[in-house]
Amino acid sequence: MADNEEFQIDESVIALTGARGTVCDVRQMTNGATVYGVVDTTGAVRYYTADSIKRVL
């Protein structure tokens, strides 16, 4: 599935699972998909596709 939205470093986001954090990394996977590293309030970094996170307004 194609990414429907692009995110930038330092943007506040929330994952569909409820995790809240800040985009800290943007990478291209070998299959061409873009993933976004999100650091949460505990300091853990998890990677999500654009379909899995939303901007915090």
C-alpha cells in the first residue's frame, strides 16, 4: 500500500495502538516503503508506516 502522508522529524504523532511520541527517524525499507521512527515517552523507538500513525493536533 502506498504511503498516504509524509511526516517530518520532530512532528508529534500518535500510533493507532495509542502510543504517543515524536518522529525521530525516517527510513526507506528495501521494499521501497517509508517507515518513521517514533520515540515515545519512555525513550523507546518504534518504527511505523504512514498508515499506522497520525499527527497530533
